[in-house]
Amino acid sequence: MAVNVVAVIIAAVANFIIGFIWFSPMVFGKRWQKLSGIDAKKMNEMKKDMPMRYVGGIITSLIMAWVLAIIINYAPLATVTTAFGALVGFWVWLGFFATSSLGGVLWEGKSIDLWTLNNTLHLIALIVMGAIIGMMPG
């Protein structure tokens, strides 16, 4: 199964940038910090190994984009479009991200507000990633 590596890289970078903006202090970073129960001291501790967190984020974005590209490329090439890729991104979010992460609310006592904040990010990112991959099929 052919995967367009350039599309995967662009989609992964888009995912990383969306997350970076989403969790910035000017957007939802402070809200996420509060909902996650992370105080200023813990945040400063987390910043010490930020380069490794960024490396991990890029690697996981690449894996996610690669797998999404494989799923999208199962469709006949004639049906793969930007809209089709975005739709696949939505279904991947609904079927895997939204459902599995809801366990944190149901079983771990995490707030539905935190779930909503994180999952809205994943929904947007997967739709954008799917659109990019659909625009540039393998």
C-alpha cells in the first residue's frame, strides 16, 4: 500500500502546530492546566524536559498521520479527495479517540470538561490531517 510520505509529514506537522496553538496560554493552555490539576510548580518541572516532550509529540504525530494515510488509502484512489480524507479523520476520531478517551471520565474520575477540551483538539487535528492526506493520496 503506497503512502505519500510528504503528505504524512505535512499532516504530522499540522497536527503538532494545531496542538501547540491549542495548548498555548493565549488559547486553552491555562484552562487545560487548571482542568488537569497542574499547578505552576508542576508546570515548571515539566518545562525542564520540554525538548523530549516535543520529540515525543512529533513522533506520535508522524505515527498517527502514517496510520491515517494507510486507512485513507484503503479506498479506491478515485474516491480519495480532501473531503473524503477529512471524513475519515472524523470517523477515526469518533471510533477510536472519542470513545477510548471517554474511559478517563467514566472510570478515572476525569472531568468531562477536560475530555471535551482534549477531544475537540483531536477532532480538529484528525479532520485537518485527513484532509491533507486526502488531498495528496499515495
